[in-house]
Amino acid sequence: MDKLVRALMAEDTVKLIAISGREICETARELHGLSRVCTAALGRTLLVTDMMGAQLKGEDHKLTAIVKGGGPAGNIVCTADNQGHVKGYIEVPDLELPLGPDGKLDVSMAVGWFGDLTVVRDLGMKEPYVGKCDIVSGEIAEDFAQYFTVSEQQPSMVYLGVRVDPHDGHVLAGGGLIVQPLPHCPDEVIDTLTEKAAMVKMLAGMLEEGMELEDAIRKIFDGIDINFTENLTPEFRCDCSRERLERVLISLGEEELKDMMEKEKGAELTCHFCNKTYSFTEAQLSDLLVEAGKA
């Protein structure tokens, strides 16, 4: 079962959030028919979006990450809430590329590094908070580390790893963490965290071997006190519904609905996040047309 934890370290001078998300990544792979490289690209983005969403305060708050790197895989869009629920998609899910020079999946080439990363926080206010930064590598983790530094003025260590079976593409493990020194963090603690960078990169491997998330974190940050403060069960969950899509159709207006009725004799809408299809007959569109007229 997937797990998401939050913790304070080094006498409460560093905050950490980490996730074990194999099932999230595997669900995304199955729903979208992802290639190996797109499983890694979307999986990494789902993991970091879920960790960021878990830090929202309100249950109705949402966080959306949009990765526009300019690569052949197209844009990546992921949305999460503060309860560990996350959903997402990549525009060209079946793209496959040769392995990179290091023998690993070439996520950077698939995503690209010519665009920007946008994070939208919908906190139930009139306007959402929008932060943005340039993409620096297309590897996702480095790009979110850049976002935290540039847009939120919060230097952060970000790790994201999705391990994929080289034969059939199923997900073997998925893990991520975000480590952020607090304002009163001593320089020597930051130096110690920097020295742990090589161990941090072993997280997904530890999870694949069956190690529990908390145990892996303790091993990575051996010698630093850790106090776990929160534990969630994250999952890939889409909240689309027929009622929501009815509201979307009504919002299109009377002319657009009439056009659908005359030319298509109905409508068929597919959710980008979970690929579920909703069909509307001409008679059902007629009922929505009445609602649009009232609106």
C-alpha cells in the first residue's frame, strides 16, 4: 500500500515530506496506456504534486502542477488535494524513446527543457495563487527544486524516482521526498543534509527491495533525529462525474449546445485524467439547453 509521511528533523529545524507511490504510478500507467518513459515522467510529476498537495490547509483546496517542457511527450498536468488524492495525464502517453546515455529512461528528452513549470493553488478565494519558473532539465525533480527556490524562495532538496520493469513496463517502485530547511536551520545541518544527497537517490531502490518508507528515511538520514508527524494513504483518484460535465456543457452556452444537437445529435466527452467517457443524447442536450437558457 502506498504511503505519504511528513516529519520534522534536526531538532525541528528541517521539514520533510516523503511518499511511497508504486500503486499511484501503476494505476496511471494502466489508465493511460503509458510507455516506459512516460510512466517515469508522469509518475514523478504525480508523486511531487501529491506531496505538495498534502501540505494544503483546507479539504477543498487544490494544487495543480503543469509541466510544459516542449518535448515530444507534450504537457503534463497533475492535480492533488490535501488528503493524498492525485490525478494526472501526459499528452502523448505512448511515446517511447531509446535509453539515455546513462542507460536509464530518457525522461529529460521526453519532457523537454524549453518551457516552464506552473503551480496553481486554488485556496477557495476569488483568484488562485499562481507560481511559475523556467524548466531547467526536464528531469522533473530538478525542475521542482528550481520552482521552490525561484517562486517560493525556499531552497529545497527534491528527489523523485520511478522504477519500471524493462520488459513489460509495469512499475516496480515509486518514491519521492522534499526536504526544506526552516529559517532557523543551522548551516552545519544544511551541510549534513547535502552530504546525504547520494543516499537520497537510493530511496526508490530501497522501496523496491521491500523496505518501509519510514525505515528508508531513517537509513538515508542516519545520524539526524526524525520525528514523524503525519501519515496519509495516497492514491490516484479522479473526481470527475456526469454532473460536473453537465455543468461544463451548460457553461458552453445555448449556441454551442444547439450546434452539437444539430450536427452531432449528441455529445461524447472524455475525462483527460482517467479516460472515462460520458455520452449525452440529443434529448439530454435539449434538457441542458433549457438550463443554459435559465443561466
